[in-house]
Amino acid sequence: AEEMGLPGNPYKAVCTLTHKDLFRKFLKDNGFNAPWSDSFTNLDEAIIYFREQGKEGCKAIMKPVDSAGSRGVFAITSEEELKEHWEESLSYSICGRIIIEQFIEKVGHQLDGDVFLDNGKIIFAGFCDQHHVAGKSSLVPVSLSFPSELSRELKQKAVDELQKIFSLLGMKTGPCNVEFVVGKDGEIYFLDLGPRNGGCNIPYLEQAATGFNENTYTIRAAVGDKL
């Protein structure tokens, strides 16, 4: 689309957002909050990194750099758990890379929702609270509720930070699914930004709550309509 002059976003920007290790590097390089992290294709190197962090006994996250929908995501607290889940996590990566990163202890709910860009500016932002079940599948959301209980001030802070990110990347148009948490330090940590509509029926939930028809806007943006 970029090479043919069609509506869309820069290829490099989309690659950055769809590869978790590239996104983490982008956040760190540009002064945004980010967990310690690195990506690996080799199990032994991943174990060495985990060991060097001095984090044995604490919680880290291991996941494919390029999958979505919580596939292949595991919380690990030991080298043994890293070894146990390595092959399954790797099986979900198209490019064959795994990222290991710091687990951010959050305050309140994890946030999930969609924002929409027109001419590089955010024209809609809807944040939902993610709800999880306890136990082994606690990383997988089972429902979302709108509006989020997050304070108006933190919602605005998230929008301001997202606008900075999109401007730096040169993002121009369309939807972006956003997942973030507020850490115990009161700071916002973006976990994932997916340049697409959110799953879990997020566009329908937000349309029911706000009247914003994200699906229609997505199609109009894709064909170059003035929004």
C-alpha cells in the first residue's frame, strides 16, 4: 500500500508494532516506560539472560514476538518453567523469536481497547477493563467491560502518550488495538499496540457504549474516504 500510494500506514511502523521486541526497543529508545526485555531464537541464550537478570524467583513473561490473542504467553518464575514452555511458545512465532521481559505488577485492571487515527491524530479512544480468571489461564482475558474504572486523568495521559508514539512512528490512519497497565509506580506501561481492530468484539462493545462505528470507519479509511 505504501509503495502504491494507497491509504495506510508506513510499513516500518507496522513492523515495529507487530513485533514485540522491536516495539520494546522503540519504547526504550524514545524514553517511554518499558520493562527490561530481550528476544531470543536459542533456549540456552534465553536461560543465560534470565539468569543474568538476577530474577530467579520473580515473575517474568515469555511470549512469541509476533503472535496475538494470548497464544504462547507464559508467566515464568524459574529456569525450569522457561525450559518447560519454550517449545510451545516458540511454535506460535512466525519468525521464530521469543521475548522474555519483566512482569509489571499492575494496579487495578489491565486495560484493553481501540483508538482510531485520522490524518495522524487520535479522533477516538475507548478503553475497557480486562477481566481474567484465576489460575493457570490467568493471562487470558475472559471478558471486557466499558467504560473502564481508570481515572479520567490516567486515560488522558494514555491518549497523550499514544499520540506521541503514533507521531514518532508516522502512523496516519485507521484503528489500533491498545493494551496497557498502570504500574505500582503510577506510570503507564504499554504492553501491545496492534495496528488493527481489537478482538473480543471490542468494536461492537464500544459502538454500543459510544455510538462510534469503528468497523465502518475502518473500511472508509482503507479506501481513502474523508472521515
